[in-house]
Amino acid sequence: MSIVGIDIGGTFTDLVGYQNGVVVTAKTLTVPADPTVGAATALSLAGCDAQSIRELLHGSTIAINTVLERSGARTALITTEGFRDVYALGRGNRPDAFNLDFRRPRPLVPRDLTFEISERMNAAGEVLRPIDADAVAKLGRQLEALGVEAAAICFLHSYANPAHEIVAGDVLRRLCPHIFVTMSHEILREFREYERTSTTALNGYVGPRVARYLTRFEEFARAAKFSGQIAIMRSNGGTMSIAEARRQPVAMMESGPVAGMIGAAHLARLLDIKQAIGFDMGGTTAKTALINDGVLPIEEGYVIGDAFTGQPMQLPVVDIVEVGAGGGSIAWIDNNGGLHVGPVSAGADPGPVCYGRGGEQPTVTDADLLLGRLNGNRFLGGGMTLDGAGAQAALAKLGDGAGLDALTTALGIATIADGAMSLAVRAVSVNRGVDPRDTALIAFGGAGPLHAVAIAREIAIPKVVIPKLPGNFSALGMLMAEWRQDFVRTLIGELDRLEPVRVAQAFADLRDAGIAALKRDGLSGGTFNFAADLRYRGQEHTIAVAVAGPDDLVGAPAAAETRRRFNAQHDRRYGHAAPDQSIEIVNLRLTVTLPRIDDAISRWLSTPWEAEPAAPAERRAVVYADPARPVEALILWRPGLAAGVEAKGPAVIEEPNSTTFVPPGDRAVIDPWGNIVIALSERE
């Protein structure tokens, strides 16, 4: 059995493979001009024979980067006559109430590319005005003349009856084969007109670029004589076929970041950590998520970009907070002499100055190298030597603008980056009513272990866990991801007064959709889990409550039990419940999952650690708190540390694709499974 996960990030391409019971890894620089070059290099470095690989899993940041960079396709929006401005108007609330410069989200589709079609459904899915197919054909010719690359169709109430969208989509796909056509009902069957329109527009906007990328990835796989299945990571923590990814590229928005969090959730269950915070710091960004009882939180609503001005996406997404701080984040001085870090990244090309690839602006990695926390001779397992002199010169030049020497500038950069990332960790803990003192930080990514303890200390997290293979942990998480597809149907009514026929039909429609999705990807079996979105009458948002079938919603005894579970969940989440209030159902949901080989990887994670022959310990001066007074740190090689070995900081624990920094006074120990567990000392 051979399965490989490849995570292509903005700076590095990571690979983890499971071949005949053996885990293999590789890490190499991403090639922005053609990311598949990095993937091919990683396969070669890991010694993977593409012909013997059964399944290739892949995660990428291409979809979200397309939105953040606003580099997507020229997209047209087609909607119901009279509703042309739904997308531009958005919501009437003002989320950033005291910001005088607040601006609403800027639509990805301009108004002059938003078109109306005469048609109308009501909320029950009944036709009020038939659609004119000839008008759609005329519009198609107009779109081609305008050079439109993608068309997003979102008609009023098409979640209840998509017949008109199907007519319009069929006409455009037949007449305009070069235009990427997406319809809202293909993405989600849920009410909330603005969010549904935004999600459909996002799918169209990223569609052509993602489709080209996926085609290139398939060509790379064929050239390598790979004949197995390609699976793409979804934002919901599952995987999908490459064909499904072409239809729903919007589902790839958080394709890369979620994989590492899947691995962190598995590790939290293994170590029996009730509340864990996953922390992933790569070359471009840092990501964090709260994990309760080994389960990742899934949000049904998400915003791409800034929380106030970003693009809403109404799809299930692992609840991750992301910040533009990574190893490649560029440091800069403002006009007043203030030092800043990020959010712009040097990426892989040219990369940090110390990479010696033409970079001139110093980054967090340059700072870590000058501070002695990174070993320039062991970077990427010795496969890449870092230019310390170049980093020092760049930091000295930057520091001149603020009257600082190179070492003080480097320490300032590291401290600022730590502060920015600690705010992200705070956002998933303190801001959600979770006491960080009751959590453990599971840190990974190439740069995560280097900065994890400083971030944990900033918000009083007492323990940090560095898993095995932290530098490749996101690729490892892919091997644990299930095939997953989510479906939703809007079903509005009072819990005690639902029509049994409507409820049974909604369940049947969802089940049929799940079976069809499995069949489309050549799969069978699968676990079907239903849930109902419930709320007290008069509330805006809902809580998903698990239900087994129609009998949990229809009939007094069943409805009473569902009501009890909803009240209990409402009380846990908000600290109060209203048992005497009427409860409404809004949506019915279905999640279909099919496990991969997560048991095999979980067994590997829990296998007793066997160390290599110990390497001689070294010592090196490392700057911690005072640039004028470096501390002498113990330098250890992680693969040679046996279970039970302890190291008191200051210490630097190096390994092929990552480095862990243990500050003075803190204590690290290798647990029975090979994880580094760091206990933070109490300080005044």
C-alpha cells in the first residue's frame, strides 16, 4: 500500500508518504512559476516511485491566494430581474461600528458585469415567472463579446427549486464552452441570498485559475507515470476527487491549512488533551485552531480575507484563524521609524535574504538565523546552507532606519512576529471564553516549533507539544483525512408543526445527493450523519443538532428529545437556554464521510519511539532577551534523543525540517511516542 500527501505552500512544498508500512518525507522550496516542479522534486527526494502510489493527496493555497490577490477571472453574475444589486448591497449591519474609514466588502464582480434574467420562483419553489431560454442565449453571446471567463448564476429561491438555474446553465455551457459556468444550487442549497450569491461568485472567480492549476497537476502526475487516484483537500477537513474540485474550487479555500489541524486533532486524542490549540507557522502565514476533545470545530459561514471587509463564503470550513506572519514575512520601517513585520512575504522566490536567491529585504527567518536560533548548516537537513553574512548585512541596513544595530533589529522582528501570532492564538481561546491555562499548544510547521514557546508564554499556555515530523505535519495530516462531502437543504418551520411529508422528502433528497456523490467518485459505503439547524423563534443564527432521521423531528416524543438536546447545547454555548420558547428548524444537513488509512497513520503516531544513535551535543550562543547578553544554549539533534530524555533551556533541538527553541528555565522531555513536550516555567 502506498499513499502520498503533498502540501504546496507559498514557500515550501512538503511531502509525507506511507509506503509498505514506512513513513517517508521530503521538504523543498516551492516554485511559484510552476508549483508541480516542487512536487516532482519532493517525490524524488523522498524516493517515491510514482507508478506504485495508489493515491496522491494534495493541498494548495491557490484558491485563497487568488481571492486575496484579486487575481481571479473576469466574472459575470447572472441573477433574477430586480435583484441585480443584492451582491453589492450585502448586509445592512455595520460590523466595525466605530471605524470611520469602514468600507463594505468590494464585490469580485463589478456592477457592469451583473446581468438580470426575467424569471421568478417563490420561497416554496413554485414558478411565478418562467425563464426565457432565448434571453439566456442572447446574454451568452454578449458575455463572449465582453471577454468574460466565468459566469456565476444565482437566481432567487433556487435553493428551493433549481429548475431555472439548470436551464440557464445548460444554455450557457452549450453556447459558451470556453466560459466557466457555475450555478448556486451546485454549490449549496441554502437560503440567505447575499451569502449564497457571494459563494457562487467566489466559485466562478477562482474557477478558471484553479481548473488550469489542477490540469497542470494531472499532467505532472501522468508525466511521472502515476496511475492512481488524486484527492484534493477540502476546507471542511475532508477530501474530494479532482473532478469535484474542478466543479467546486471554492471548497479548496483552506485546502492547505486544514490538513495540519487534522493531524493535531489526532495527536490531541492520542495524548488525551481535552483542549488543545493547533498552531502552524510556515513560511508565509501562521494558522491556529481550537480543538475540543480531539474534534475540530466546523463553521458554516466564513469570510475570505479581513473579517469585516472580506468575501463571505457559506460553506463548511474548519474554524481557523490565520495571520500574515511566517518565516518569510518581510520586516520594514515606516516613515516614523517604527519597525513592522509582514503581512507581505518574500515567499520562495526570492525568499529570505539568507536563502541567497536574490532577496534583499530581511525576514523573520533572517532574524532567527542571526539570533543563533537557526543552524545555517543544517537547514532542510543540510540540503540548503543559509547565508548568515547576507542576513546580518540586510538586518543592519534595516536597523539604520530606526537607530538599531543588527542584533537588536533581529530580536525586535522576532518579538513583533510572536506578538502578532499570539493574537491569533488568543482569538481562538480567550476571545471565545476559553482559559489558555487549561490548554496545550500543539505546534508544527517549519517555523512553528521555533516560536511556539514565546507565543504560549504570551498568553499563559503552560504546555507546548511538538509532534514528530513537525516540518511536514500538514502533509502528514492529509493521510488522515477522510473523503467528505457536505449537503444542505433549507427546511423552515416550527419544530412541533412540521409536515411529515416535507421532512421525509428533505431527508430523501439529501441521502440521494450523498449516494450520487459517492458514485460519482467511484466509491461505495460511507457514513451518513444528519443534523438540523435549530434556533429559538426570532433568533438570526442557529445551532446544529444531530438527528438520525425524520422521526427525530416529527412527532411529539421525538421532537421533545430534540428540543431537550438543543436547549442543552444552547446553554453550553451561550450560558443560558429558554426551554419555554418556540424552536424553529431552518436547514437540514448531511455529512457523508469515508475513512482512508487514518488508522495506519494513527498507529504510527502512537508507536513507541525508537531513537537513532545519539549525536554529540554542542553549544552555541543564542540571543534570547538581551542582544548584548547572548545565552549559551545546548544544541541537540532530535532523531538521536531517546524517550525520556530531558533538556532544560536554553536549548535548541534541531531536526531535518524544523527547529525547536526551548527558552531559559523551560524544560523539554521526549515522551514515549517521540513528541517533544515542553513545560513552561512560571516567571514573574
